Amino acid sequence: MAAAPAYATAYSNTAVLVPRLHTTKPTVRCSALPYLPPRFSSTAFTASTKNFSESRRSSLLQVRASSSEDTSLNTSELFTDLKEKWDAVENKSTVLLYGGGAIVAVWLSSVVVGAINSVPLLPKIMELVGLGYTGWFVYRYLLFKSSRKELATDIEALKNKIAGTE
């Protein structure tokens, strides 16, 4: 029993000194955004905005309209035109069916593109295919004058076929 007090007194007289380097903990950055620059004084900020607003005002005063006719869209005319066209349609159920089918097709294509995009190498391959096709289309139809005329006639023929004025 006498050994226990001797042991306690032997270690109670020694002190462990640990040097402290920092008294505050460093802040952990949780965002990938860069730090904002320090704020300027309010007088410098108001002076810069005043210069900006004066330069903007002077540029706005120099702008003039090129024509005086009103090109705004009249919504009542738009609705009356749409109502007249809807009333002229004979098979309303067919139009609604085609419209619903178009919405389903857009949704389905979005799902397919999302699935393709999740495959690791496939999006890059598709980008290369698209780039190659774009290059071919430019070479085939847009580079030379005769091929541009051919493309224009093909587009007009397709428009006439769709409109039914062939």
C-alpha cells in the first residue's frame, strides 16, 4: 500500500508541457467556389456605379428606332386565329392523338439520350459521329453554289409535300 502513494507523488510532480502553435483551428473550405475579393469602400463603389450609369445613359440616348410601325404581337388576334383554325379541323381526335404521340416521342427520346449519356465512352463517340455528319453535310450541301440550290429545291419540295400543295 505504501507503493501506491509513492507512485502517485512521483507522477504528480511532473508536468507535461506541450507547445501550442495555433490557438485557433483553421477553417475548412467546403465549397469549390473561389473566395470573393474584399469589399471596397462605399464611396468608391458609388463613384464607379455613377460613372457606369452616366456612360449607359449616354449610350441609351443615342439609340433610335429605325421604323415607326408597330410590330408587337396582339394576343387577341392570335387566339382568334387559333380558334378559327381549330374549328376548321375535321378530325379533332386525330390531331389530339398525334399531339399526344409527339409528346410521348419527345419524352421517350429524352430517356434514350439519358441512358446513352450514362454509358462511359458512348457520348464522346456520338459527338464524333455528329461532328463527322456535320462536316459531310457542309461539304455536300453548303460549300458549293450548285449544291446550295439543290438543297433549297429539296426543302421547297418537302414543304409542298407536307402542306399538300404539290
